Amino acid sequence: MSLYSDIGGEAAVNAAVDIFYRKVLKDDRIKHFFDGTDMAKQAAKQKAFLAMAFGGPSNYSGADMRKGHAHLVAKGLNDSHFDAVMENLGATLKELNVPANLIAQAAAIAESTRKDVLGK
Amino acid sequence: MPKITYGGQSFECGEHSVLDCLTAQGVSVPHSCRSGVCQTCMMQAVQGSVPREAQVGLKPTLVAQNHFLACVCHPQQDIEIALPKTAIARIEAKVSGIEYLNAEILGVRLKPAQPFSYRAGQFINFFKDETTSRCYSLASVPGLDDDLHLTVRKIPGGLVSGWISGQLKAGDTISISEATGDCFYVPGNPGQNLLLIGTGSGLAPLYGIIRDALKSGHTGRIRLYHGNYNAAGFYLVEELRRLELTYPNFTYVPCVSGEEARPGYAQGIVLDVALADNPSLTGWRVFLCGNPDMVKAAKREVFLSGASVNDIYADPF
């Protein structure tokens, strides 16, 4: 079995996206990065991110991640903000009663994008 | 082997997705995740239907307009497709009536010269001449109203609204576009609660959406909040009060922000009043129309109050 199917596949992504995005928009540390973005488009991106973190379908390359976040890095995106997103991801999965070992696997996948997201 | 037609050319997909097929033929389609998640490669079937799998995760209003994700679409039959919102046709229509609904809002009724398919709440482009046009929302409901009903706010110095209010008269023939937009009611969840928030002429699409929902037998609560700076800005008040009497699940709350509210009106900014009355919006469907700043703030606030992203429909203008 893969992480994606263990965690609940697309249904899990759909359940998680609203909870996760709501946490992000309420988080004073990072919410300003989302000012002026279109909510529906942003939610679709969040879904793509969660699908990837859950070990699901994803075709994002490291270069895509760099390109996609470069404008935010220019605005000061740094490790502390990445940490905040990681926290929100963990809290979301906890809220959905995902077992700790699966949360750890998803967190490791998300963590693996850190350098590319932050343009290091 | 199913064929796909795009931009006048036909291709055979074979085992490939529509996206891969088009890309291989040199057609440029925006795309990103290639796995049916990010929705960048959304296209629209204009002829034929696409498999259900190609529409997973799309808003019901987009599904209703045959939108699909090209990267996960493996057609089972011949289809003709386009990028969304391209190739909008123009149609002639005759002005069947024009009257003031209040000091600055005009009600315009149109009779299209050919069968006109639309959904209450969508908008059309209204052409003054070849190159000058403005978008107006449809307040009429197919099956309830014979004509198309638009509300036009007179903008000081407005090219199109000035022409409509100053020169246009019943009997004139003008050009309009097909109806577009994805802010409309979709049946299928009649018990869901609906919250509708509008400012100024943003009432027009909401008035259509509400009557469309009621016509479809919607049983959940339907709550309309209409905001204006002062009492002179309201219109359709009697019609809405009558709907309230006929349908116990419908409530109408006019909100005044710039002067003291008369009895029957709420005092305050429309978004604040609506959120104070309805603090938890988990499971609600929300429609937001009017002032772009209000719509933008409202999208975020109703989402944070529990409404799901896919249940939020908006039309800023």
C-alpha cells in the first residue's frame, strides 16, 4: 500500500484542503502572502500541494517549485514561514485523525521541497 | 476511435489524454500538474460530452457548463472542445421595455432574436457599437420570465449606461453576447442553506438566483442581504417582501450603511450584518455580487466562517 491510499486518496485531499487553507489564512505569520490572490485558484494550488505531500499524483519539479515561489521569496519568504506552513499541515492532518506515522511521512515529503520553495 | 475537434482541426487521441494529444499536435494549452488537481488545463466541451472522471473536483456550475480537465480526459465519444470563455457569439435583441427602478438604476428588458440559453445570475455583454460594450447581469429566470431582464446603473459620464439611459428606447435593436459566468444556482442539493450578499446593482443576479432556487423547490434557508449607502439605493423592495410572504424559507434584509436605518432595514455594512446574523457557515452555499472590495473581503470572511471554497460563487463588478 502507498501513503496516498493509506491516507485516504483524493477524498482525503478534498477533506483537508478547506481545513488547511483556512488555517493558513488565519495564521498571522503567513497570511499576508495570500493578500490579493484569487481564492479559488489558490485553493486548487493548495490541493495540488496536499496531493503531493500525501504521496499522490504530482508532476511538480523542483524547478517548478522555485519558479512558483520566487515572487514570494522576493517579498521575504523564509524558513520561519515554511515552518508555519508545516505546522498547519500537521495540525490539519491531526484534526482529520490521520495516524501519527502517516503524518510523519507526509511531513517528510513536504519538508523535501523546502530548499526549492525558498530558492536556496 | 473518438475524435476531438479543436479550433477547426480534428485529432485522434488514442490512449492519450486530451492535453497530451493537443500538445503533441502543437496546440498550446495552459497546464501544470498533469494529474487532475490544479485545474490549470480546464477546457470546455462545446459538442459531445466528456467522461465524469474529467470533471472531478470542479465546481457544480463549471460541470453544468461542460468544463473539464484536459489532462485527465480520455474521451469515449467524438467531442468538440474550446478553451473556456472563447468564441462567444453575438446575438441581436430588441428592447421590449426600459424604466427606472430607482433614481440611478434602470431596468431594461430585451427580447433576443433567436433562442437564448442562459442561467439566472449569468451576465451578458451589451454592445453600444462594434467596440464599446459593458457587462450586465441577468435578473430574469428562464421559464419564469419571457424577456431578459438587466439592471443598469447610471454611471456619471458612463459611455454605455449614459447611452442606455439617454437614447435607448423600446423597439430598438441592439447586440448582446451569449450569457457567461459561473455565479448561478445549480439544483441537486435542495436542503442546503443559501446566503446571498450584494451591494447596489449587485442585487440583479442575486434576484435571479433566488427566484431560480425557489422555482426549483429549494427547501433550505435562503437569506438575502442587500447593502446600500442610503435608503434611496434600494429597488425591488416590494417584490422581495412579497417573496418573503410566499416562501417562509426566504428572508430579505436590506442594510443601510450611511444613514440611520428606517424600521424594516438593518443598520451597518452589509457584510458585517450578514456575518453577525450567520456566524457559522459550515455547509452553506454563498453568492456574492457587487462592489469588488466587498466581494473580495466577503470571499475570505465566509470561507473563514466555514463555507467551502467550492460553495462560494462571486461576481464582482
